[in-house]
Amino acid sequence: MPQHSPFSDGRLLVVAFEGWNDAGEAASGLARRIVDSLELDELREIDGERYVDYQFNRPEVGFDDDGERGVQWPRIVLHGPSAEGRPVIGATGAPTERDVFVLVGPEPSRTWRGFCAEVIDLADVYSIDAVVFVGAMLADVPHTRPISVFVSSENAGVRAAFDVDKSTYEGPTGILGVLADSMDKAGLTTLSLWASVPHYVHNAPSPQGHAVTPRQDGGAHRRHRAPRHAARRRRAVGGGHRRPRLGRRGHGVVHRAARAGA
């Protein structure tokens, strides 16, 4: 990794959404794990009335921390550092002064262009330097093998610095693809990580998928060839980013970009 880059010493935003981009809840599970491990505060809630279809993402009746029963609404929340939060551990293993933010919640059901504009405004308000999009797609892979992570970027400088490729996927996309395109055009530096989750566990949380991104450093998980028909299945779920050729530098950016928030 370059000595100075938005991913190493800038303000980092991690973005994950439940739904189409979140097979096995691997992406949203990782995002919430970062929030919990860094003890991030809720900074801003995006108005769900404008973007969420409550017939698709239904509210739930439950009990809050005080034991009061009530309706719990789906929420899209931006989390960020607090004065009492835990320090971020950098790639060298030492604490760093960088700030990590996390945007997580249900995938918006409508008004995507307006939603993207609102998120970009938030990125400007909090002076975000770089954005990591985290998604999970269904693939013909067994749960007994290490999870593969596919890394891509539309930014030529990021591709050259970290030895990753530009995505060649064509087809339907989710909010991650739309938001990434909007942020790229707005001048933000972005990187996309997609985990391949076994297709037969798509309705259940995938703890292996939650943990894979922070550990994808080329040592803990050996990289392997994409399974046959994986590209076809990725198209079916809209996460069809072609798996880049990851050298040591490519694995390093996955490890460090995610570890900065883990």
C-alpha cells in the first residue's frame, strides 16, 4: 500500500446494505461488526419514509433496552467516531488517528438518485476521503472452503496502486453499484469488495462471510480460482464483479482497508 493514500490515512466510509447486495447477511453483518468493535455513535439517520418500502422491509414489534414494547422501524444510519470510541488499529498493528464511518441499513426501494445525492452530501459534510463498498453474492462455492473476495475499483489510481482490476460486469445492479457510480462521478475515491457466499445459505446469516474481509490478507485465506458458473450466478443476484487478479498488493488493500475498521 502507498505510504499516503485515502485508504491508509484519510477519513474512511464503509457502506453496506441489507437485501439484494447482502447474501447471507455477510456485508451488513461485517458493517455492524465494525460499528460494535469501534463503538461508533449514530451520527445521522436517513429518512426512511422517503426511500424504504415498508411492505417489503416491514417494521417489527419488539422490546427496547428499557423493556418497553413498541414498533421498531427499518433504519438507514450513518455511524461515526465518538470521543469515547476505541482507536483504529492500522496495518502496522499500532493505533492510528484516522476516523472510520459506517453507513448501513436496508437497501432503498425507491428514489435511488435522490438517495445517492443525500449520501454524497453526507460524505461532504463529514469530509470523507475514501469509500469502501461491501457486498456479498451467491456463488457455487461450498461452506467448507475459504470465502473468496472480489476487489475492483473504477479509479485508475486505485487500480494501479493496489493491483486490482476494473469491473467488467454488465447487467442488473443494486444500490451499491448505483451509489458507487454516483460517488465516482462526484470525485470520491472508491473500492468495492464482494464476498462469494454459498448459494444454499442465502437466507441464513453467514458468520464466515462476516469475518472474511478483515482476514483476506493472502495468509489466513488462500485465494483460489473462481468456481465454474459463478459468473452466471453472480449475474442472477446483481453482484457480478469479475474477480480481479490479486497479487500481494491486492490482498494487502483488502486486509488493510477492512482492518482499518475492524
